[in-house]
Amino acid sequence: MTRLPDRSEEPVPDALWDEVAGHLDEREPSGLMLVIAPTNLCNRVTTTIQEPAGTTWG
């Protein structure tokens, strides 16, 4: 879902989506995406400012 450089294929192929959806109810995939999105944002910010996650400022 978050690997933009890997655009040679679908970000989430239908087969993978179907497999995951088989383990979740109809609302849970949305919640999962809403958890992944801010995590992805934080990863992109720390990469941009070259501050490894988990380090402290000071």
C-alpha cells in the first residue's frame, strides 16, 4: 500500500486484497488503512529530515 517506487504492479493486487479481506469484517480494512496512512506519513517525514525513528532530539 505504501511502496510508491514499486509501481510496476498494482499497489495491492486483488488476490492479496481478497486474502486479507477473508480475515476481516467489512469495516476492518478501512481501519487498517487509517492506521497505515499516518505511520507512512511519519516514515516519510523522518526520511526527509534524515532523523531515524526512535532517536531523541536534544
